[in-house]
Amino acid sequence: MIQGIGLDVVELERIAHLDQRSNKFRERILSVTELQIYGTLSGHRKTEYLAGRFAAKEAFSKARGTGIGKECGFLDIEILSESNGRPVLYFKKDLVNGFVSITHTRTVAAAQVILVES
């Protein structure tokens, strides 16, 4: 049974602007492992990755019903990819029972999260 659904859309230009100003934005959003992956990317792909993770983490917090805050911070959420590229959600290092989908266009990144009861 579905426990929660979250959706978020973010403009790539906005994320690129925040990321270019300093490292602080990405360090507030991405886990250590995600930052390592980000570091292997180049050019526009970095912006897509950061924006996609931002949108997915916002969508997850919405699906939980908490939003981003004390109970659920950006660094509490981690999205890693399986060998086939499928993104997988972790919350406070525990695998999340649910699904995440991340997509991009030239101008936006979007993510949807569906949480399933255990």
C-alpha cells in the first residue's frame, strides 16, 4: 500500500547559479558519497546531477509528510544508483521502502518519490 507520494521540480539555471557562487550549496545538499560522484562529472552534467538530487530529496520529504527540517534534512537523505542506473533512496543510512524517479530537460529537473508501507 502506498504510504506517501512526493513530487518536486527545480529550474537548472537556479541550481547552477547557487552552485557557482560557492561549494556551500552542494555541500548542504549532497552526502559525502554523492559529492564524490558529483566530482567525477563534468560541465552541465554536474548541474543536472545536483538539481536531480535536490528535487528527489525535496520529493522524499514531501512523501514523508515532514518537508525538509529537523526531522528530515538534506544530508539525512541519500540517492545512489544501482549498477543498472536505477536510483535508490536511503534515509539516515537505511534503505527506503519505495521508489524514486529523476528526470531532466534542458531547463528543469524533476523527481517523484513513492513510499510503500513495509
